[in-house]
Amino acid sequence: MFAARIGEALDIPVTELDRCFWKEGLVPTPPDEWVVRQQELAAGPRWILDGDLGPYDTVHVRLSAADTVFLLDFSRLRCSWRALRRSSQRIDFWRWLWTWHRTYRPILLAAVAADAPNATLRVFKSPRELDRFLATLQRARGSDR
């Protein structure tokens, strides 16, 4: 997991949003509760919040508190393969995945522009790009010690 690797490299706590958002039986957290929960998660001085909950999400809370946004913009095929390897998914997940580039990516980028205008946006198109970035981070962190 990319977020865990960045968290480890920079010594920043990582929260996987899926674990906080989905209730028993894959019931989504109501939007008003989700806003409050994100405010709690983003209240600390250093944090990484990992995930995109698609049409269920309200990203403005965490984006407005973010100084950096990492966007994994991998191909539909790669994302589908990884999802299949992880576990079975609900049909709404597959709908979201297959329409992400056309529908949700532009919405997310507009939200980043509106809610995190001063944040650094890093877009990664492949795992190889991620690995190079992490290697750079780790080298820089090693020279700081």
C-alpha cells in the first residue's frame, strides 16, 4: 500500500478511510457523520488519509486540511486486476471503477482545485512512478538523519 509506505518513510500516521467509513454489512456512514469523522482524522498536525470512497465521499473536509494530495491515476485494467485479487466487490464498486476516469476523476480534480488550492498535487500513472518517488523520499530522509 502506497500510503503505508509513505507513512513509514516520513513517520506519519496513516488511516485507511475504508475502515473508518464502512459499517457492518458494507453500510456507508451517513454524510453528516462522515464530515465529523474526517474533521477528527485531519485535526492532528501530521496525517495521511488513504482512500477514495467514490460517490459516497465528501472530500472537501480532508482536502481543505491537506498540504499534499497524491492521486493514483492507474489504468482501469490495473485497478480492476488489483481489485479482483483483493476480494469480491459490490456492483456499485465496479460501476465506480469503470467510470472513474471519465466521471469521478474530473470531479476529484475540481475538488482539489477548489478545496486545496495551495496543496501540492502529485499524480502517479504507474507503480513504477510511485517506486521512484518513494526511493527519492527515502534517500532524502536518510540524508536528514
